[in-house]
Amino acid sequence: MNRSTTRIADLCHHVGATVTVRAWVIHLRSKGKLGFVVVRDGTGVLQGVVVKAEVPEADWAAFGTLTQECSVALTGEVRADARAPGGYEMGVRSLALIGASPLDYPIQPKEHGIDFLLDHRHFWLRSQRQAAIMRVRSELELAVHDFFAARDFVRCDTPILTAAIGERAGLFSTDYFDEGTAYLAQTGQLYGEALAAALGRIYTFGPTFRAEKSKTRRHLTEFWMIEPEMAWYDQDDNMDLQEDFVRYLVERVLERRPEELKVLERDTAPLACVSEPFARVDYTDAVRLVQEQGGALQWGEDLGAPDEAMIVDHYQRPVFVVNYPKEAKAFYMKENPADPRTVRCADLLAPEGRGEIIGGSQREDDYDKILHRLTEEGLPVEAYGWYLDLRKYGTFTHAGFGLGLERTIAWICGIEHIREVIPFPRMMGRLTP
């Protein structure tokens, strides 16, 4: 960065001083010999006041050539002004056009359709709303690392290309040299289990891929997951950690990103529910609750979005639905000793119709039972030899979960569709930009 340049976010420390700001033009207006230019630099917004008599003639002429999104350098005196965007104003003394922007800049101050905005995502990200979402996303990512570091977890990285899949369907596949078919990872969990046996408590944080043909507001084909795995944790320990984690993430954003939430016009009152203990509801009771409210859900089926909404609306706070039927969940979940039809798992449902943001379980630690599940589901046992070894050589109680970053951001920010909370969304029918 040019050391002679001041960030807009730092102008509060330079009131009365003359500084240079490099930025992009958002808005222009002029009246006679007086001009106003509103710029952004990624850290904030600044209004520059250009008086013809107070700038060189060439600079006044340059002001007349400015257009939306051109890049400029403004030099002048900083003054506090509560009426100005961002609370500070610059009395411009010199102005330089750095990068011109043609008059046909695609995104104009008018209504655009969502497909148009997604086609121009590389420009849409420059808007105040989208920038606010990205700052919240960044805050949450930092919060993830802070939370686990404070609890002595080890950050680990797992393969994106794998032969051992974690779920039944939704696979992206590719030929892998002479080794056969490889798949883009749906989860880092299986490898996380091996790392937990080495390090005790670990977490992974990276992209995952699901080739499900889903066009709902809650689905992406590429998204980011945080997946802790803990040796010697059972399912109750697992849920306790999840509750602490989600509460920490929400409170972190409320504390550190209030301005961004204001830009997003987020009513933060509903988020106060995270201060209460989360509800824990058995799957069988959840089915009964849905049926009592007129839902068609039958025991043995996975919950749909309307079912999840009914359950959370009933409790008015985050809800763990526990002990799902074995057939509805993945092979690695531990059989429930109290009811062998079910497994020791939980989905955490967020309020305000957001649905599942976490899926977690105690892992099956019995070699014979997990071998049976693999065979029963028709999975290639040879690809899971190393995974079965974890139960053969020193098996241990362990549990873990996966939190979907984008769903969590959408809930905290009050964003209707998940496509806005990742810089460049990948969905059915969208691979660019």
C-alpha cells in the first residue's frame, strides 16, 4: 500500500489534516462551481467537496470527466460532518483520475433482476450491501478459528479429492489417472476421525461439494464447512459444544459488526434467542409435533423445510432434533443402544425458517457394525479399509459435526437466499463468473 494514502476508515484520526484517499466513485453531482463526489475504498464511504476556485483548473476539468466506478485520488483536508456519508467530509484541494470507467457501467442505480446481478457478480460485490455481507463472513471465519483455538483444537486440512465418500448421493466425480474414479469431497469428516485419533480434538474448515439437483434458497453446489471431530466425546458432549459454538458466532457478529447489520437492515432482536438453552427434541416427538400441526411427515422420513419450520416456530429458539431413524442418516453414525432403529445424531435447526445449519453425530466405533452398514449400503468396502482400521486398532468413543458457513451467515444477516453470502456462488445452472 502507498504509505502516503489514508484509508477512509482511518479518517477519524486525521480530522484537520490534509491526506490523500484513493478510491472508486459511487455518486457525483454538481451545481455551478461546486461539486460533490462520493467515493468508497473498501473500508468506508467519503464525500469530497470540490470548489472550482480551490482546485487547479486541470483538476476541475478532471472532475467533469468522472463517471460511476472510475478510480480517483483525492487530496484535501478532513473534517467531521455528521450529515456526510460515513460522518466525515473532505475539502478537496487536488483530484486525479487514475482509472476511467465507461458510461456503460452495467450496474446502475435502478432495479436489476437477480440473474442480471449474478451475471455481473464481479461488479455487484462492490455494492454497500454485498460488501457488508462479505465483512460479516470474514468476521465469522475469524471467529471460528478463535473459538477452537481457545479450546485447544488443532486446525487440520483434509483432501478435496477422495475415493471414500461420506454421503450416499450428490457426488461430483472425475477420472484420477490410473487409480479409477475420484470424487470431490462432500465432507472432511472421515479424515477428521483419523486426525482426532492422533491429536484428540481437531477441526477442518474448507470447501465441500454436493451435486444435488436442488434449487432451493438454502443450497449451493460448492460451500464451506467447519467440521470438528473430538476423541472421547459422546453425543451429549457434542451438542454442548455445538450450542456454545453457535452462541459464540452470533454474539461475535452482534458485538463487532453492528454497522454491517444496520446496512443489511437486520432486525437483531430475534437473534437474542441464542442466549437461552437450545431445545433438544427426540425425532419421534418432532414427528408427532409436525403431525399435530397438520404436516404429512411420517416416522422414518427425513425432515423437510416446512417440517423444520414448524418445529422451530414451536420452540422459538434453536432446536436440536436427535435420534433420527438409521435409514435416514449416513452409515458412520452410532447405533442408538436405547432404540437400535435410530442413530445417535442431531440436526441443529435455526430460527426464522433457516432450517438445518449443523448436522452432527456420535460415530459408530464398533468394527462389525460399521462394516455391516457399509455392505448394506453397497459402498466399496475396499475404499474404506483405512477408515475401518480406526475401529480395528484402538477404537474409541468420538463425535463430531459440520456447520455450514453460508447457511449460518444467511441466518445471522437475515439474507433470504444463500447465493448472496458467498463471493461467487456455484449453483445448478451457474458456473460463472
